[in-house]
Amino acid sequence: MKNKSLVLAIFVLFLGSVSFAATKNHYTVPVNQQNIPDSYALPCTPVSIPATGTTSGGNIAALDEAGMVYWIALTPSVAGDYAVFRDSDTANTSSTLFMTILAPTTTETMFVQFNPPIAVSNGLSVDLSSATDHATVCVRDADGDL
């Protein structure tokens, strides 16, 4: 009788953990056959960050309110190029940074997906290093659907 109770208790714990895993939110960025983000099915809006040589200087407020950051595509021109993320609704280099993405090579666009997406409470300011060609970041406003 004791063995049956033990087996029943293990079975109930197993069912509880499986049901929790089945209902847990999973965030993914849809991609096409070439493993490139599919702009028609994305749950976010791609925002292009211009090259640092332009008038905006490679610093942009990609999101001006609370929301989520889904991915970044960074195109470096030299090894060591980077993108700095700040939880701020204005483009600046003085707010506290919460993440830096560093490009390891000079030849390919680097795609970094955040799964689950990163939540920001004030907005998102992205600052590119001085030689970075350009970057695209995909963000979504906090519309109550996150």
C-alpha cells in the first residue's frame, strides 16, 4: 500500500510540472527558410539605426515608452563594434546601460534574438560604436499584450 501511495504522489508531481511547462509563455521571433526574421509575422516593429557617420550619430531612441526588445541585427565594419542598450526614452549616452552587444567579426551581420524578449520600463536608447555600419532592432510598445 505504501508503494502505491508513493507512485501516486510521484505521478501527481509529474503531471503538475508537465502542465506548468505546457502553459508557460514562450516568445519566439518567426523566421523564414533562410533563418531570417520574417517581417510579415513579427510580433515587433523593426527600427533601423543609421550608421554613426550620419547626423543622428548612431544613437537613436528605438522605443519611447515601456515595451519589449525582441532582437538586434548588427552590421559591424571592424572587429569590436558594439551596440549599447539603455533603458531610456531619449537617445543619449548618459543613462545607465543594461546591455552591450559586441560583434566578433567584421564580415557578417550578427543577429541576436532575445528569448524571452527583454522588458524595458522607460523606453530603449541604442548607441552604436563609432565604426558600426548600421543596426536594426525590433521592439514592441507595452500595449497590454506582452
